[in-house]
Amino acid sequence: MGKRGKNGSRKLYLTFIGFVLASILILIVIDYLQLFDTRGTVPPFEEAHHPSGQSLTCIGLIDKAISEGFQKMGVPREKVLFLPLAPTQYNDQRWDFTSIEARIPRSHDILRAGEAIREEISSLELPVHMAIEAESGDEIIYNLYCKEFHTHRLTLTHETPISSHRPKTPRIAIIIDDMGYDKSLAREFIDLDIPLTLSILPFTPYTNLIAQGARAAGREVMLHLPMEPRSYPRINPGEGVLLISMEKDTIRKVLHRDLGEIPCVAGVNNHMGSRFTENKEKMSVVLSELKRRGLYFVDSKTSRKSVAYDLAKQMEIRAACRDVFLDNDLSNSALGIQMDRLLTLARHNGHAIGIGHPHKETLWFLTRLQLSLKGKAEVVPVSGLLGH
């Protein structure tokens, strides 16, 4: 009995060990297979003018140096205006030409302020040259060159007395793209005291759940419509993508399926789509269907050659363009500069649209900003900028 009992215990122990090893092996195999499962993988997003050609990496560093230089001088952030970017290209170099206007307190000498900025930029130890274009008692204009490419124009003027006329509060809309893969992070964006507009991808693990939660909280919901990028098929926008090789009926069917994924959708913007949005014939099919359904369209402007916005206006569809990508660079200083650009555009034009993405850094930035933002602009859903 003793020997038989020992043998039985040993068999039971070996069986248990075998079960544990088999379970571990199964988990390893499942984890390995998930590397090839793109359904649960957040797709990349396209930059404003990507992907071919080289970019000048010094641009963001110069922006940051200028912004920090004025902060050290005690110039309020709202007095430093980062104007709309102008995509520029020369040979294989592509960059965003940046115009910056700073209103300096009259207690500061304009020329000394400019020299302080020059010192801040010199500390970067980059091949940046700063030259005076024009100079007077109350204004000085600098041109900045990185690697001999003209990248910035910086205008310093003395602050003028405040007018008694109170300007109308500018309005901005902030879209958070690429929703659908992280329900917890989506919930935190929804719970912010800012009426964000959520743009949700179709056929993701939490497409419907996030859409319903957003609508229940009174947030506006968009379809983040996958469209063919220039880099397709190397980069795939995901299930439900519209391709320029599709016939008109196929485009309509795919669009119908995509829209059916998201309840209470108010409008649409493109996910990727640098190639598709340049094709007038294919975009007209999409826009005709959106017009029939009473939906608006926002051109994410992933291509400088996009025809989508102009075509939508010709077709008398409620439409808008993305003005600023907020979080291409996730550093706090870069997020601040991009938000300043958005607010500057809103002050100049009365309104502006910014696009962010479901990054924790973007969430934290907006969390810190939500109280101070109310004094600078009125945040509204996208439809609040387009009318009905």
C-alpha cells in the first residue's frame, strides 16, 4: 500500500507539473499569434505632410526655444502668437514654415528682447542663423534659417494699449481621433470638463461601447473613416477602409457598413486617406452619401493636395478642415505650442479645429488645461462651428 500510494502521488505531481507547463506553452503561443492580429492593434496616424522626403528636425526645437525665451522674459504666453503653419518643400526637404508674432511690454527694449531669443536659440548648438529683416523703434523682424533653409519669421512689436471694446470669444472644437481600442482611456477623455468630439474607428474591440458612453455623456460622436494612404498596403488603415480601386457601389456598401458600426453619428472625418482624399471622383461618392444622410465632413488634411474640403463646399455639405494637430510631439512644451497655435487661429478667424489622439500625455495636458481654457475660448462640438 505504501509503495502504491507513493507511485500514485508521484503520478499526480507529474500530471500537475505537465498541466502547468502546457498552460504556459499555450499562453506563449497565444501571445505570439497576437503579434500578427491587427484587429487589436492601434493603427498609426498620418502626419500633415508625410511620408516621403526628409524633414527638418530642428523646427520643433526652435519653436520650444522661442517659447521658453519669452517665458523667461516674463512675456505672457497669450502675447506670443504662433500663426498658421505653411507646409514648405525644397528638393527632398519638407518642413512647416512658422510665423511667430510677440507683443512685448513697453518696459522691454525690443532689440534686447530679440538678442535674448538669439541667445536661447544659440544654446541649442544647432546650425541656426538669425538675421534681421526690418527694424524700427517699435518693431523688429527676424528671419531664421536652419541648415540654410528659411524656417521661421519672428516679429517683435511693442504691446499696444488695451482697447475698451471686448472682442467676441473665439470658439474651438477639439476632436480626439482613433478611438476604439482603449475603453478606460476613452472614459477619461469623456469625463473631462471639455465638450470634446470623439472620432471612433469602425470594427474595433470597443467601437460601440465607447460611442454609447460618449453619447450618454452628451459628447458628439464622429466616424473616423479609414481611407487609403499613400503608403498602402504597407500601412493598412484597418477594417472598413475605402480604396481608390473600389467601384462606386463598393464604396457605398463599405461606407454603409462603417456608419452602421457607430450609433448616433453626427459626422465623419478621414483616418489616414492621403491618397483617397486627393481623388475627386472617389471623394464625390463619399460626400454624396454623407449629404444624403445629413452628416458633416471634416477634412483631417493628411495631404496638402486633398480636394475633400473644397469639394464638400461645392456640394453644399457642412464641412470644415483640421487646423492643428495637437500631439504629433507629445512633450508638454510642444503640446502647449500647438494649443497656442489653435487659440491664435481662433482669435484671428473666430474659430478653429484641433485634432488630438488617445495618448495619456494628451489626456494629462487637457486635464491641466480645462480650467484655464474657459477664459481663452469657448470649446464646442464640431457641429457648433458648422451650423445645421
